[in-house]
Amino acid sequence: MKLQHILFILVLLLLFDTGFARQTASVNGYITDSRTGETLLMANVALLEINRGTSSNTSGYYTITNIEPGSYTLAASYIGYRRFELEIDLEPGQNLRINIELIPESVEMEALVVEAEAEREEQRNIGTAQVSMQLIKDLPSVIEPDVFRSVQLLPGVKAASDFSSGLYVRGGSPDQTLILLDETTVYNPTHFFGFFSTFNPDAVKDVRLYKGGYPAQYGGRIGSVLTVYNKDGNRVENQGTVSLGLLASRASFEGPYSRGSYMLAVRRSTIEPVLAVLRQSIDGAPDLFYFYDVNGKINFDATDNDRFSLAFYAGNDNVAIPFQDDANIRLKYGNQTVSAQWRRIFTDKIFGFFTATGSRYFNQPNVSIAGTSFERDNDIFDFSLKADLEYLPNEYHSISGGFWGGNMVLRFRDRFDNVDTFSNRIQSQYLSAYLQNRWRPSNEWIFTGGLRLNTFSEGNYVRLEPRISAEYRPGSRVRLQAAYGRYNQFLTLISNEAFSGLDIWLTTDEGVPPAYGDQFVLGAKTVPRSGWGFDAEIYYRTMRDLFELDPFVTDAAGLDYAELFRFGEGYAYGVELFLEKQRGPVTGFLGYTYSITRRKFPGFNAPILDDPTRARFYPPKYDRTHDVNLTANYQLSSRWSTNAVFSYATGQAYTEPLGRTQFADIPWANSPRDTFTIGNLNASRLPSYHRLDIAFTRSGRFFDLGDAEWQFQIINVYSRRNVWFYNYDFDENPIVRNDVNLLPIIPSVSYTVNF
Amino acid sequence: MKKLTTLLIISISLLIGCDSYQQDDYEELVVIEAYAVANRPLPHIRVSKTSPINEEFNLSDAAIPNATVQVVLLGDNGDDEEIFPYNFSEGFGRFYIPAIESSGHIVLPMRTYRLDVSFNDRDEIIRAYTTIPDQVEIIGDVAGDIVYQSDEQLEILIAEGRRTQNQSIYVFSAISQDPVIENLTPFFRASVDDGNIELADLITNASGLINEGNFQRNEDGTVTLRFPWIGVAFLGPNLVVTSSVDTNLDAIVRSQQLQLGGSTLPPGEIPNLIYNIEGGIGVFGSLSSDTVRTNFTPPPGL
């Protein structure tokens, strides 16, 4: 379909408004947890008599407009909460404010981590997946419960290795996923150099992944969007949690005050005793190795219509490792974010939220060897303003629009031997605006059209992105969906799968155009029988003008900015199947992904004797043809429950060396240098990956102070020695290939007290 | 529902069937290795063949003895100006050396040379070019004695040279004149004691490739370099060599380091090296060098 046609349809969708003046009524308000006052995002609310429904937005707000006066039953539902029903009478012209407090279900019901079909209006949008916080906390995990590790279990999301929490979504690298914490971009969401993510499950209330074909509300990445919202804090009573683990511990506090609520959650590694023992017996054990993070939020309810919040996050990783005499490595890296938000109900039809955000990421490695130092100072400062408005003129249309503008500064400085060797400062202003209309002409059809305009000052780029999706509901148990979108990306990440502590972001500029891509998605969401769900999606996406650091550039000094990069293209397609069991003693889900991902860069993977500027498509290492994840939860008794996760995936792509030679005479070399000759890059596969993790949880009381929970976990129960990559030993002749393995069996225990 | 399932199965089957990417077979390749040094005689040239990865490899055994090898000095317009034939030497190393009539030629800075290799019993025709960097010239005196890790580092002043590429690429190396274990500096002594490296591998301690852009150019066009302490493996007398390399040598060394790991490539993703050679692989590179002599003395207490 030509771009002009798409634009024409979008304009029609945006302008077409069937509303006309009449004396109608409306009902609106916030949906919250009755126990904590926490707003519930994407909860469903409906007027049963006229089959009019909607879901709460990312602020927990809902509104139903253009209602004929009369008596109705207002119903609301959300995962793990009792259904809410209230009889209401609406007068002509009345704007009824009803804040709904949903009551949490019993402990048994809380274990149901997947919602029923009728309760999942928004979540079942195409390409969208939600992970419940309870699931994240229940799943077996190394060191700490981890948001990203749980997201990696969803179809279409892959992990690079046991050591990397990076999200590889539908063939995209981690930098193709926009990660937002309370609307603020997080540039390096990792601890322990990528081992797990920065998000503290005690502080988080909502995690949502837009895997592809995402709406015009979001932009800036050609792949996907992960939104994370922290808790507002308990508005009813003071509450706290302390959790002690072998390698890390955490604590959180939350509660009400006269005009709102607060939340504070801290987490720190407690690995020092282990290091102290290691230092007695192992040379090179770290002198220092810790991480911490702090999440906080305070809410101020100024009026019934105005709510303000201030949220912050600060995380830091710090390591110092001595090696040999006269040499040491120090590395400090972390993120800080802050966001201030004003949410206002303007009228029964208009809701807005305005956000000021600040995000800083830094890494500061310092290596000193034999009196010669190498220092790097890398910073990102990103300050922005956002505005989002939602307008519901009638029961057919839901129009949203907004802008996001900011100033980004990326500073990068290398010093070698106390002299600056490379220094770069990029300052860029960015502005994007979007307009979107969700048009529901009947109960069977929903069309969503949108346009997003992006500008980026570094290089003076202006890009327009059309987005469109359609949903058809032939019956109550089936939804057929399709989506198309164009996406642009002005940033690229320089990283290494094995180590995220040195991550650097770079931007477009003159001669470095933004990457862009198109996404096509077809999907079906079904309810084959009560308590079950089965979803299928097929996607195809392109990646063009990909720009990333040329791996052959080992010294950037003296090079033009554009010379730092290689430019390429790629594509990905696949099928995702998701079967979930939502009710009964055993719950869980089974996800399967078949996927193909290819990349191409001129001069890379060219035939060895052919034109070196040629290129052939190749699979990146994280390409996995088949990927299966099974999670199951079983309530053994009133006190004991168990969780298990089994993962299977095709072995990752790797390059099998075919031949070898030697360069014996390099003028300054003391010994010959061995090299491989290879054929097709990454044309071989490591052995299949599979792993079983199990957790047992025992609930109880901590004296009379609060509820307590023991969690016993075994990671990699049968100690499968999955291969990370192969290492080649040139000291042997012929060369010997050695396995470098992933995680062995790891038992762990943690104790949590809620008071 | 049944139709939907059928459609799904057909779609998956189509997807699975339409994308294959296979490993290819080993191919024997001709390997060239030669480095011309400005203002020195023509270099020896290695002509060998690759070996399958699972077989024993010996560079001398891999040498190809029956090639026709010549180096050609090109004129300004690219014509052949002078041809230098080579002969195979069965002695140690088994490489090609300039024939007697070629042995008097001194490699000229700023000039381009072509290497031609052909065979009677192989199809390959090998051709490669190198442009010799301008002669590196260290001007001024250097300190005769320098206290290791003191505030006074070895400073080298390089004369302004003519460019053959966008920017010069340097390598610095310290060649110990008294490489005994007692002279090792603490870091390298620990490396040898731990068995991480052989003492012989430290006799020449090189910096790796460094772009000219790393150094501040003086107003008169000269470049001042401070020799880093990490370049000093042995105390005592050292020759400090400053070399400027051509793009071929730069490419082969950088890409060889990349193949061993590091950089932004994930582990296991191994690219081929960058070979600026037609018909084969390897390197026909060039460099120019200048050398100073200094003595690194131990600081008090070492």
C-alpha cells in the first residue's frame, strides 16, 4: 500500500466523528486497589445494560461518555480482584465521578497470574503482553527476582545468554526496545554488568511489553517498547517488606499521608562476605563489588481532578579488581531518573497528563597497568517534557494526542596516560508529536489509526510515521487483528552481549541517517474454553539504514563521525503461539516462537575471495529458530506452593572456523599470529539450550509482626551444561576447541517479611 | 476455529520452508605475507596455503615453493617502472627472497609497489599493492637515562611527514637490549611468574596500533609523543622504535585482533580478516621506522 493511501485512510479515521449534540451523561473516575489505594492500569469497566466498556489508562483513569440517561450497572474487573458492581442512575447532562476500589481476591486467587478473557480488553491488543508482578516474584531467579528475566519467557522475546538480561524482541537487538520507567527513558537498565535488570519488583506495579506494531503514542525505537510503572504507595495504611537473600537483599516502605502517598524501595547486593572468603584463596578476587538501587515516589492529590507525583530512581554498580602486581580495574556505572507528573481530569471527555523527565546514565571505567592509566568518562543527560491528552467525544471514538520534546547531551571522553585522546560531545534536541484515533464503529470492528512526527536536530532529520491497526471480533471467543507501523530510531547502542557496564549510546548526525523499519503483524486471540487462552501472531519486519559501531574500528581518534559506523539492513519474521491456563490448581503458560532474523553489512560476511564491499545476510548470534518456554504454578497446600520454568531453544548461531594460517613476520611481533579462515558467518549452531528451574515457597508468619515467606530455589535443576560459545586453543596443534559454559546448577534461598 | 488452525499451520510451514542458511565447505587459499620497510632492501615474501582447521599446521610445511613471484615499482601514472624478480629459498623459513638482480634495490618511501604471484599448477593469480609511508624521522635528543615511572616520561618528537593516507598510524615498541628476568618491571614480572606470558614474548614490547589523531600536532607540524610506562617491559638499555604503517598492515593487524574476540561482536561471531589482496589472502604491507636508544633505570626501592 502506498504511503499516500495510508495517509488518506488515517486522515479519514482522525476526522470522522459521528458524535452529535444531545443531552447525555457520563461516568468516570480512578480504579484503585481497596487495600492499598494503588491505581490499577488497564482495568476493565463497563455498563452492562448497554454493553459499553473501556479500560483504565496508564494513570488508572477511566471514562465512559455519551450515555443515555437511565439506570445502569457499572461493573469493573481486574486480575486477582473481586468483580465490582454498582447500580447507578444517570441524569441528562450529569457527569458522575465514581472512583472504584477493587477488593483483592483470596490468597488462592492471587496465585492466578493470568486474567480471564473478559477482563483483558487492553492487554489483548495486538503485539502487547503484560507480565504480572506476582509471576515475577514467584519465578525462580538467580540473585534477585527480575523483571527482564520474566519478560524473556514471553513468545518473541529472547535472551542472549544466562549472563545477559538484554531483551531481544522479534529479531531486534536490545537498543531497539525503548525502556520507560514512569515515562522516563532508561539507557542502561542492568545490574552486575547485564546479569539482571535494574527494576526492583518491590517497587514496580506494572510491566507491559509492546512487542511490535505498537501505537503512535510511542516512538523512538524501531522494535518495541517496554513500559514500567512504579507503585504510587499505599494510600490506606503503612506497609513494609524486608527480603533477605544470599547475594542480595531488599526493603521497601510505603504509606499514606494527609494528601497522598509515598513509596521507597531500596536494594543492595550483600556479596561482601563471599568476596572476603574468595580473597583468602583466589588471586584477583574483587576488592570491591556491589550494586544498589533506590526507587521512590510521592503523590500529592491536590484536588479531585488534579494529581501530582514525583518519582525517582538511582542505581549504581561498583567494582574494583586488582590483577597481578601494579595493575587494577575500577568500574562504576549507573542510572538516575526523575519524573514529575501532573494528571488532570479536564472534563468528563478530556483527560491529560503532563510529565517532566530527567535521565542520566554514566559509566566510568579506569584501568591502570604498570603506571599507565586508561580512563573513560561517558555520560548521557536527557531532559524532556511530555504532554498527553485523551479525548472521548462519543462512544465510537477515542482520540489521543501529545508531544514529547527534550534535550539530550551525550559526553564521551577517553584519557590515556593522563592525556585526553578522544573527546566527543553531542547535543541534540528532539521533538515528536502524535495524533491517534481509536474508532469502534460496531461491537465487531475496531480501527486505530495514528501519525507520529519525529524530529531530531543532530543531522536535521524529520520523519513521519503512520500506524494503523484493525481488530475484528466475529464472536466472543475470537479476535482477529492486524497492524502496520513505520518506526524510526535516532540512537544506537555500542555494547557487548557479555558485558553491559561499558555501554555507550551514539546518535544520528550528518552522514549518519536514522534507522527505520516497517512492521506487519497478524494475530488471533482466542478463548478455546473457559479458563484457557490461546493467542497466535505472525510478524514480519524490516530494518533499514541500521547504523552501529564498525567492529573493525578499534581507535576512533582522527576519524570523521560517520567513519565510526557501519550501515546495514535486516529483516525478521516469525510465528508466536501462546497457550495459557488461567484457572485451577495448576496455572501457567506455554509459549512457542518460530523466528528468523537476518542482518547484512557491506564488507561483513562477504565471500573471502569476492568483492570485499559485498555483503550477505547472516543470522546474528541471538537468532534462535525454535524457542519454547513453559511455566507452571501449583498450590501444594495452604502454605506451600511451587513454581517451575522449563526453557528449550535452538542452539545459537556461531561461526565455525574452516581453515587456519599464520602471520609469522609482523615486524613488532615476538611470535607468529594465528588466524582462521571462515565461510558463511554464523552458519553453525551450538547444541540446543534447555534448562529447568524450580522454586518452592512456604508462607507463614514472622512472630506476630507480619506475613513471612521462605523461597527455596534450584536454578538449572539437572545441571545442563549449556554452551555459551567455543574457545579455540592455538597452543595445541591441531587446534583444540573448548566449551565455555553457561550457568551450572545453583541453589538459593531467600526470606521475606511483609509487615 | 478449524479454519484458523489450518491457516496457521500452512503459514508456519511456508515460513519454515523459505529460509535456509548453510555452512559451506573448507576451501584451500593462497596466503601472502610480506612487509616492505622504507629505506631498507626489498622484503622476503611468504607464499603458503591454508590448512583445514582440524589438521596439524606448520607454516614451513605450508609454503608453496613453485610460484612465480615478483615485486613491481610503479610509476606516478601506475605503469610498471621497475620489476624485481624473486626466488624461492629452501633455507630456514622457506620463503621467497629477491633475486640477485633485485637485491640492491632500497624500498622508496611514498612510492607504490605491486606484488604479483602466479603458479604453474594452481589457478590463482595473486596481486596486491602497497604505498610506502613517508620515512619517520625522530628529531632532537632523547634522555639517555630515565627513571621508571617517574614524572619524566620518554618524549619523542617526530618530524612532519608527507601523508600517503588520511592519517598516519603508529606503532611503538621497546626492544630490550638486556632481556633478563631480573630486569622485568613488576607488572610483567608477575605475568611471567604466573605463566601468563613467556619472557621471550616481551623482548619486543609493542603498543598496538595508534591513530595519529591521538596526538597533539605542534604548530610547526611536528608531533610530540610520550612513551607510556606500559611499553617498558625491561629496565636497562632499550631501543625504542617508532613505526608508521600503511593501510594494509593496519587492516590485517586490527582485524586479526578482532578475530580473537573483544570489540562489540558477541562471542563466537568470527569474521574473516580484512585482506587487501586479489586472488588470495594475507598481507602485502609496508612501514617506515626510526629508532632511539635509552636506558630505563629502576626507581628507588624497586
